[in-house]
Amino acid sequence: MKVSTKLRYGLKFLIYLGANQEGKNITLKEVTDKENISIKYLEQIVTILRPLNILNSTRGNNGGYSLSKPPKEIFLYDIFNTLQGEFFEMNCVETPTSCNSSSICPTRGLWVDMKHLYVDYLKEKTIQDLINNYKRKV
């Protein structure tokens, strides 16, 4: 599996917001300085995340970004699918009829099981889980 930089940086951005906001807005400049991410790239990521309605943005002197819901309510599955796209994509898993051998394929069950494990795991884990892990390390 190949993880995109959009996903890696998007997760870093959300973790940073959740771990540091404490009632204040955080500027993209602050995040880019701390996480070593290009501001233009981070702006693109914010635009992609916008439809999830997980960010508040405020303009002005005290402007910046904050999470619009608690980190424990932001599931990794939604972030992965938004920033990475279909992370575990195999035609025979999604559409068994796409392969003439799917009914007798010795590996199809493995791929189906792996996809279920992946999806179930990401639907269980939240940004809060990543924040907790981050805070234990710093």
C-alpha cells in the first residue's frame, strides 16, 4: 500500500489542530513551521477536507483553523477516503464479476478479509487516538 503525502500531511495537520487548539485558532503558518509542510500544499489539503465539515476557519487578527467537532468524533476512515481515495482497491473485491476466476480464486478471500479488517479498523480509530499517541511521545 502506498500512502499519499496528502494523507500523511493531512493527518499531521488534524493532529496538530486537535492537540494544540485549546480554544484558539491555529494559523496554517504555525502548522507549516512546526510540521515542515509547504503552506500551498497545506492550503490544498484544507480545501479537500472542507466537505467533511470538520474544520472551522476564521479570518482576521485571531484567525486560523480549529476543529469543528471533537477529535473523538473524527474517524480516520473518512479522512483516509477523502485524502487518499479508495485505499484498498482491487477489482475482484469490489466487483467479483470483473474476474472470470473470482469464484475459484485461491486469494480472493484473503483480499476480501484484508479489506474488511482495514475498513473496520479505520472506522474505529479517530483523530483523538492519534492525538493521544502523539502526546505520549512528546
